Amino acid sequence: MKVAYTGSIFFNQSYGGISRYYTELVKKIKTDVKIYAPINKNIYLKDINPNLKSSFFIKKIPQYNFLIKINNITMNYLIKNYDPDILHETYYSDNIIKLKKYKKILTIYDLIHERFQNELYKNKINVKRKVLEYIDHFICISEQTKKDFIEYYNIPSNKVSVVYLGGDHLNQSLEQPISRIIQEPYILYIGSRKKYKNFKILYEALDKLKIKDLSLICFGGEKFSQLEIKENKSKVKIHQIYGDDKVLLNLIKNAECYINTSVYEGFGIPNIEAIINKCPLICSNIPVFKEICKNAAIYFDKDYSEDLAIKINKVVLDKEFKEKILENGKKLIKLYSWKKCADDTFKVYKKILT
């Protein structure tokens, strides 16, 4: 079986959960695969075996129409020469419509654009609707995403499979950090602070903490604006840190806890990164987090900062409670490896070819 992955996500994303998913997938899946990303800016793709990709890395890609056109023409030519059995589109590009010959797979990550519609998202949703018509089978990354996807787009259930993502990329590929990057006790937040991430509730909770000398580390995401800094009424110090996977692993392993405040997600890879690396997880009580994290997380009411503050106080101050949560996490680790994700994805490929 030959599987080709389009370069759509790698043209648009320097790093992030979606491009992480595909680079880990091609490393583990047991068949003939190749990523076609002629022009890309993705840091994960740089480390992929050259035999598994056709790509040229550019740190910053201007979003010029002629570059998009050149990238697509080159990609289509290479894919046709490879002549795969399956074409796996990586991010809702209508360029896939031109590749009519192949069985097509599309992974649905979430329905954020549909749930939080605005003018910017309307065009993306229209392109997405157009692409969906040409797909033979869909993979959703959680049961909740499958439910939302079927309800919103009226897709037949038999055209949709659920394959959970992995989260063991940090501890399987990197040497263990020797010493702490941050010496003082801290709680950790990872990634974007966009509206659906509900980061404001964490600001409010910090003001209600009983713990002294505790700081908040924000890894990645948008640089803090002066307005955001003013909104923080607490005495908790906030530090923003950027870095690679080694830095992230260090921060996760040494944090008092990791906090995910999102009100909507498709899966939540950082949650699994925390669980696997023995960092207590506090997350909002949304259905998908409960589906994925089960009893390996501490859930807070997404509408009440007081509840989040209570949960932070408890996990930091109550060692016995903390150990119980970490023990529960050990049972989940085998469910969310990239090897299992690759094996389950391969089963879907076989299914649509039979």
C-alpha cells in the first residue's frame, strides 16, 4: 500500500498539533508513505527521514498566490508520479479536487470554525464544505469530534472513523533534561490564548490563590499585550517562554501542574503530554477532555474561576491527592502512543481499499 500526504498543513503551519500528528504518523506507520510538501515552513518536517518526504524548507513563507500555485502544481506532479493508493489531505485544501484518481482521506480535528463563526472563518468553512464532497472517508480524532462533525455536516456515520492521537513524542525522542529551567515553583500553560482557550479565567483564578511564591509560565502562544498584563490583578508573576521540545519537556516535568482552560477542543495533545510526563493536569470540564483524560485529570467548572483556584490550591498543597491523579495517568499512557495511532490509521486505510 502506498500513501501520500499532501503538504497543505506544512505550507501554513510552522509547528503545532496538526503538523505534529502527520510527522509522527509517517514515522510509525508500517507501509510505503511519503509527505509531499515542496515548499514548507514546518520545523517538525525538518527532522523527518529524507526518504519519507519531498520538501524544501523556508523559514518564512509569504502568502503570495503565485507561491501557493507553484507549491500546488509541484505537489500534484510529484504525487501523480508516486501514484499512491490513498491520498491523505492534511488541511482542507481545495487543491485536492484536482487529484481525482485516488481514494481520499481527510482528518477532522475539530469544529472550532463552525462553533465560533466570524467573518474570517466564513471563507474557510465554505472551502471546507467544497472539499468534503470529494472525500471517500473521514478520520476524527475523538468521539466528540465525530459527533459534532456528523451533526453539523450531516455525514453518514459509516464514512467516519475515530482514531485517537498520541502524546509520547517528547519522552521518546529526547534526552531527559538534567536541571530545571525555572527554579521557583510554577504552574504551566501551553500555547495560544485565543478566545475559545478561555485564558481569562486563569487570570481571575490567580487572584484567588492561597499559595505564595508561585509563578505562571506560559509556553509559546502570542506575545502578551499591555492590555493583557493590566488585566492580571493578582500578585502572581507571569513569564512567557519560547523554545523547542526539549524546553517544553523540561517545563512539563518540573511544573506543579499544567492547566488547560479551553472551552472547546478536538482532542488536546498537551493534556496527554502532561499525563505521560507525570505532570498533574487541571482542565476544564468539557466533554472531549473527559472522554480523553478520564480520571487522570482534575476538572474545573469552565464558567467559574473560583473552582479553578480551588483545584490549583488542592493539587499543589495536597501531595496525596496529587499522587492519586498521577497514578491514574499511568493507566492511560498505552492508549495514546503514536504507534497505536499509526496502527489504527493503517486499519482505516485497509478498510477503504477493500
